Amino acid sequence: MNHLSSETFRENARAALADTQLRGALKNATSLFGERRKSAAASLPNWEDLRSQARAIKDDVLSHLDRYLEKFVSEAEARGAKIHWARDAAEANAIICKLTAERQARIVVKSKSMTTEETHLNDALEAAGLQVVETDLGEYIIQLADEPPSHIIAPAIHKTRGQIAELFTAELGMPPTDDVAKLTNTARITLRDRFAAADVGISGVNFAIAETGTIVMVENEGNIRLTTSLPRLHIAVMGIEKVIPRFADLDVFLKLLPRSGTGQRLTTYQSFITGTKRRATDEGPEELHILLLDNGRSRMLAHPVTRQSLACIRCGACLNACPVYQQVGGHAYGSVYPGPIGAVITPQLMGIEKTAQLPYASSLCGACREVCPVKIDIPRLLLHLRGEISERKGSAAERVAFKLWSRLMMSPRLYKLSSVAGRLLQRIVPIAPAWTKGRDLRPIEARSFHDLWPIK
Amino acid sequence: MKVALFVTCLVDQMWTSIGVSSVEVLRRVGCEVEFDQRQTCCAQPAYNTGYLNEARPVAQRFISIFEESNADAIVSPSGSCTAMVRHYPQLFAGDSEWLPRAQAIAAKTHELSSFLVRVLKIEDVGASWKGKVTWHDACHGLRDLNVKHEPRTLIRHVRGAEFVEMDHADTCCGFGGTFSVKYPEISVAILDQKIDAIERAGVQAVVSGDASCLMQIGGRLSRKGSKVRVMHLAELLSHR
Amino acid sequence: MNNDARQSILTSIRTHLAASAPYDKLEHPDNHENPVILSNIPLESSLIDQFKLNLESVDGHCIITTDVTDALNKIITDLNAQRIAISDNPDVERWLYATDLHIEELGIAPNAKDIFRFDVGISTAQAAIAETGTLVLDSAHERHRLLSLVPPVHIAIVDASRIYATLGETLSRLQSGNELSPAITFITGPSRTADIELTLTIGVHGPQELYVIIKKPT
């Protein structure tokens, strides 16, 4: 799979801007998502209260994450679930590969899990000789196309129906059609027998309830239900931040997540799974394994500004609201998590070495903060990360420039001289070619406001 | 009412008529305006680019200068610069000396339209301007200061002006400070959405409360040969 | 269970939380003023009516009746369904039997190997939520997990007295007293997706049609 890298964000973005099909698809998707979210939020009179409540619940969980995790684990284990802890992606993949090997599994069906995208689980399973089938329609499409997801909840949103049709014709031998219902039906038929044949079902987790040991998954298609009820073994993969305290808290989160994500009151299905079946003859998997993944999350707890990153419920609303994402789409970020939330968690999960551009790829407009159901202050996080990056990895030239800037601003005399210099320079040197390529630039005023004062 | 003008370095250097108009409007509604010549910048460029240590002394200087004033309010024709001053307490969190000083200055600093409508309770400043205008919500003013209906109210009272609400008035223009030159292509792509909306609105002028947005929008409009002009709210309001 | 990883992760959590403590003290919550959103107050109407309205708004079919057999008769005849899977709730068999329909194959809670053959799955629902048009299927009470999922049509019968007003109330009732069952499913309409250009398509992996028969007392 050719993943773009975050290191080349600038170039990735440029290429995306030149891709008219992509930009058309993005405009369509982000504006529809945005309108639907807005209507859905407006239909709840207490929307703002819900956001505050959700954030308060998350703050409580994150401040006591160890205790809530231990409680979740003990409740889940008491009801038959087996728990695994993974410090990083490699450990997570190794645990899952071992589980599948021990049971001589050959076919794995997967429902959408961003956490498993993060660990590149599919590559590991395939390397171990398993057939991995993504069953969420969007994930299925990108699996056929051998691409990473471009959106947190709608992985194939960067593709037009024409592109998807071509893909299905090429990979599945389907007669060419633009009809979305026919394309969907083809996926349904093709995937049915995979569900029936699968030995293992791997899902994500939207919420893990500490009080009851329950895992909760939300969806529209039904593939999560199939993945978690047909195969003998169900493995549920979750980041450690997914835990919430009480079953009753779901009233808050189930109101916020579907509305923020797709503008729905509720998605078609919610599955509440608490341990394994009680009688052997009951329907459902024989085994439930839950994998708790750290992979850099615990580090984010070390500062209140970064800790809020973990409040994210993966709704994707910030992506749709972001003017940068709207223009360049998800692939340009070169990360499993794109958009505003991606720009803040990718550097924290992966380290800033290769991801340093991402926190700067923002105009700090704050549209993301406005739509976030759990009120994550992404602009503040971006500034925090910019501070860290400029400290640890900043360009020496830029640091010198800002030190100079600081000296100028501290002294009215130097400040005045600098504008004199600027006025002269602008005639000789194109001060800002990056600006003037697309926009005219006003000349520096011949007399500053300081010069004009006092004003009659 | 005595007002200390915080003119902002951008207006000071690049768009003095905004400063002049602001003074004109404030005086017209009965304020005495003082201008401390020692002022330079609020430190936003350094703060937003992650250079907090370089930003702090500049912010301290701002605080020290404006503390000396006995004006009732500090007023600025910039939403983003006002928002920056409102963020000063974050810059000095845990600093027992500077935090209260930062909080005091932050509490006294107002963006122009917000000052007129919320503090002075004035909606009609006696302005007139003939033509169709639309308003662009500058991001910091809108989202950090909740300035939304105030400029629209003020514009609606301008005699002869017909206010048109454009699509996506509250979407970013793509400036974002250094973002506009670090990622110019993305900045212009975002900007073009704004330009399209302005053109669809069929107006003679687009008005905003931030010189930075006006430079961004104006720079593209003129590059495209558009007849639409950009105006700062203060410029519109000072028109008779 | 891998104890090393467990210990390491828990320790990492505790260490980093401790490191955060001095900064936590300094946090002044930012007063970002939130816009006030006005909204419609829902009309006063019966729970049944609300449920029907909300279910139909997501393309579910709702039949309110005192005669379940009659409703089943109509639906199955219209569908021309021949292979029917029913849950192990004896009421379902009784209602279906009373229809006198000719059915080619009847399966009682068929297993994973067999379930794909069937055209229709019929179950009860243990509760319903009026404000969202949602069915609550509780696996501890009935064997219905696969037949409410795999066949292209799902018919669910719910007693009118089991329709609760809100999500919150329903969650609370699920929890009160007993252990949560191993699998509880909320169903709101037929399966759907908008993964292709955000165009809504009904009927993906789950059922393409959902019929809910609300049984009123005679």
C-alpha cells in the first residue's frame, strides 16, 4: 500500500489541490456532513449541556484512567471476556496473530476499527497467512483499492461513485454501473459468504463501560453485528481511552456521537456486548477477547492540554468543519487520523520527527472546536504542539527571526526603524513571494499610524 | 468615556485608515481617545507560531504600557488581536505576579464593534454609505469573542447601505497568520471559496473586523480584477 | 493475560497523570462562549404514535394492531416469503401458525450454518424506544440474534406496554435489577449506508426491510 507520509504534507496537499475529482468529492461530502450535523444538533434543545456533560465525564475518566480501566477489566473478565494489554502496535498485532494462529484460523472478517488501522493489523495478519476481509462498505472499497482511509467515519469519501464503479469492475468483474444501490448490493452479496466462512471476527469498540464490563459498538450497515455474532472468536480492539464510567453515561454519548458523525438521531444498530454467552447452545461467539492498546496514549495524560486529546469519540465532525481538510482531504495528512484531531494526535502518537508539519497546517480558525461534541480545544492543542516543536525541532532560522522580531517589538525606536527598512526593502526585494503568487500585497504605508498621531 | 486605542501593528504599518476611522467613530460617539505611542504589538505572531518565550516579554510590555493608562477601556479594531490579549492569562498561568495583571488588562480590552454595541449600547453611529455590503466573520472575533450580531447591527444602521448575508460568512478566509505563507496554496484554495461566496452575494463591498482578513480577501479580489472592494468596519462606520 | 504489559501500561498512566498535577492546578477553563441553539419542542403525543413516526422516518414499517396474526399474514403474503426463521419465543410460532399460510420451510432460531437460507426472520422485541423508533432485542430472553440480522427481512413484534419514552429511561430499565445479558441490540430501521458519495442506500449487510408490529391490548 502506498501510504503518503506526513513528512511530505506540503507536497501531498499540493497534489490534492490539483486533483479536481477529489476536490469535488470532498466539497460534496464535507458540506453534506456539515449540514446534517448542524440540523441534528439543533434538534436537541440541550445540545450545549450534553457537550459539557460529555466533556466532564471524559475529564473524570482520563484523570482516573488507571482505576476505570481496572474496573472495566475486572467486570469484563468476571463475565467471560479475556483481556489483553498491548503497549504498542507491534505488541497488539503479535497478540492478535497469536490468537488466530492458536485456533488455526484462516479467514478473518473485520468491521471498521481505526485502532487496527493505526497498528497496521491487516498487514500483520496477511503476513501470517490469513485472509483478511474488511466488511464495512467504505473499508471494503479502500481495501480493494489498496489505499488507507481518508476520513475517520467514511473511509472512501474521497472517491466518486464513478471511481468506485471502475474499481468494482476491475476487482470484482462487475458490469459497469453508476448505480449506488447496485454497487452496494454487489458488496453485500460478495461479503456474505466471507461472513459465513470466517473463523475470527475483529471489531473496534466505541465505548467500554467500566461499571458493567460492556463493550458498545455503533453502526449502520449490520457488518459489526455479523462480525461479532457469526465467527467463533470475537476480538475487540480498543484504545485505552475508550472507557466511560457508567452504563447510564451512554445516554449522553449516544446522543452526541451519531448526530455529530452523520447527523442521525441514532445509527441503525447499537450492540451492547457483556462477556461471553452463558450457555453453550446460545447464539454468538464462544470466545471474546478484548485488547487494550496504549501506543502512546498514556503519555498524553501528562498535561491537561494534551490529555483532552483522549476525550475524542471519533465522530469526524472536526474533519468536515475544517477548511484545510475540506480542500486537501485525508490522505494528504499521511496518517490514519487526518483532519484537526489527526493533526494533534498523530504527532503525539507517532512522535514529532516525521509529523512536525501537521500542527502548522491550520489557520487556527476554531471551527473544529465549535463542532466537537466533547469540546476539545484543538486550536489550543495545536499551539501547544507548535510550542513543543519549535523548542525541539524548530528551524534555527525561524527562531532567530522571532528573536529579532521580539527585539523589534520591545523597542519603539527599533520598531519604527524596521518599518522604514521594510518600506525600502519592499521596492527591491519581493518580501513575500509565497504571498504574492496568488494575492496582491498592499505596500507598507508611507506614514504609520504612529506618525499620523495626533489625529485631529 | 475614555478609551485607550490599541491600534495593532498590522493597522499601524499596513492600513492606517482603519486606525484613523476607528478614532473618528469613537470620538463621534462621545469617547475621548488616547494613543500611547510606545505600543507596538500584542505578540500574536510569535504566540501562534509556537514561540512562547519570545511572545512573553512582548506581552508583558503591552500589559505594562496599558496598565499605566487611566482609560475606562482598551479598544482595538482587530478581533484577533483582542482575542490574543484575552489569552494573556494563559501565557502567564502560574505566574503570581503577571497573572493578575494579565487578567486585569484582558478584562478591559474590547474589539471595536463589541465595544460600541455591548459596552456603549450604541447601534447607530450616524454613518452613511450607498451600496450593497456583506460581512465576513473573522474567526477569532467570532469564535473567541462571540462577535456576531454586533457588526451586522451596526451595518444595518448605516444609511443607504443594503446588507446582504453571504453563504458561509463564518468560514475562515484562509489567512491564519504564518499559515498564509507556510501553506500558500491551501490558504488560497480556502480563500477562493470565500471569493466565490462574495461574488455570489452580488455586493459592492465586503466588510470585516480584521485587517488580516481584509488583506487576504482584498489581495485575491484585486488579483482577480474584481470590482468588489474591501472595507474595515471602522472605515464603513466613519463614512458620512 | 499479559501481566507485564498490564503493569507497564498502568504505571505509565499513573506516572503521566502525576506529571500533569502541577499544570492541572493552573488551568483556567477558557470561556469560549457557546452559541445558543434554539430548537423545536416535541409535541405531546402518545408513545405509540411517536415510535411510529420515528420508525417511519428511517424507512421502517410500523403496524399497530390487536391482531398480530392478521398483520403477519398480510406482510408475509405481500413479500411472498417461503422460508421463514422464527425465534424460540412460543408466541411467535403460535401467531404464525394461526395465519394458515403455506410456508416452504420454517426454522426455529436456525444456527449460523443454516440462517443464510431464509427470506424472513420473525422475533419479538423486549422493549422499544419512542423518541428514536428503536427496538430493543435482549438475547437473554429470546434466541433471535441471527434471524434479526441475516435474512433480508426482519419482522419484530413488540408489546405496546413495552414502549418507553426515552433512551435514558430504556438504558436505566435494562440495568435495573438484573445482570445485563451478554448481547443486547438496539435496532432503528433497516440497515443502511452512505459510504458512497454520502448517498443513502437502504439494505447493506443487515436486513433491507424492517417491519414492527405493535401489539395493542384487545
